[in-house]
Amino acid sequence: MTFNSQDKIKNASLDLRYLLNQNYRKKVALKFVANHYLLDKNCRNYLARSVFSDSVSQSRQSKLVNLEDIKDIILFLDGYNIIITVESILNSDKVVLADDGIIRDTQAVFGKYKFREITISALSLIFEGISIHRPKYIEFYLDKQVSFSGKLAQEIEAMMKNYDLNGRTILSNNVDYHLVKECSKSICIMGTSDGVIIDKVEKVVDIPHFILKNLKNE
């Protein structure tokens, strides 16, 4: 990204954040700002996933907990959301620390996701981090409609056994709905960067953020 492009993104971010703070709908505000600055698809994705109003950011940040806090707690995991972000970190793809304190990938690859060798590496890092802090139980949700979700579910359950973790993998046609519904029934912590889910639960752990910090410290 050139200096001019960085400058353009910085100004666009300021404008979008201002409009959101004036209670403009994000879709409308994003389209207006992106068109004004003639932003391409990647830049629009960046803004969509990183810029939020002050009130939304403060609310979400207040829900963030440390990885140590999962000890003896039921942990719900938004599977592809976490895996894709960790894969992006391993691939040195673009990730951003958003206004709301959450690490997100900016590639918007979910619809084109493929099970790859790096997926196993990402899962290993995820379970290494989780296993240190011993949650009571893990519910790892995957979108059923994504190719090879069944195979991935088998890999995840095998890894949970290898790391001596109690849990199960659930294939769902509506992961967001089921995560929020099931988490509301118990004292739990949610692992996700999905803003829609974060806004509906009480506690959130940003697992990719902790993985990124650990990798930088190595």
C-alpha cells in the first residue's frame, strides 16, 4: 500500500467513524465514504471490519476477557471465524486491530474457504493456547454448508482428545444463532470476532489476538 493509499484509508476511517458516531447506518455510511474516496474492494473490507462507532467499540471492549479466564468455564468457539483469522496470521496476510479491540482478517475469504495444510497448523495453535488454561467444556461450531466441514470436525475432535480437552464439534446451518442461543443457557465465554455475536453475549475472548502476541514474542 503506497503512502497516498495509507493517507486515503486514514482519512476515510476518520470520516466513517464520524458518521457512525452521528448514528448513520454503517452500510449507508460505508458506501458514501468508500465512493467518495474511490476505494477498492479490499479497502472497503478493511473499513467494514475495523471501524466502529465509539459507543460500539466501548461496549465490545468491556466484554473482552483474558485467555486465562476460560479456566473451568464453558467455551463456545465460532469455528471458521477463529480458524480463518489464525490462518491469516500464519500466512502473514493482512489482519487489523479494530476500533473495538478485536483482531480481524481483512480478506473476507469465508465464502471461498478451503481446508488446507495450514488449517492443521492453525488448529494446533488454537488448542495449544486453550489447553494451557483448561476450560470446563468446549463447543466448537462449524458452518455445515462449507465444504469439508465434516472432515474438519473430525480433525478438531481428534485434537481435543490429544490435548485432553472435553468438548464436541457441532455442524450448524446457522452458527451465529446457535452460538448465542446455547451460550445464553450457561455461564460461558465466547470465542469470536463477529460483531453481531459479540453484541449479544456477555464475555468474549479474542483467541487469535493472544496467538499473534505469542508469535511476536518468540
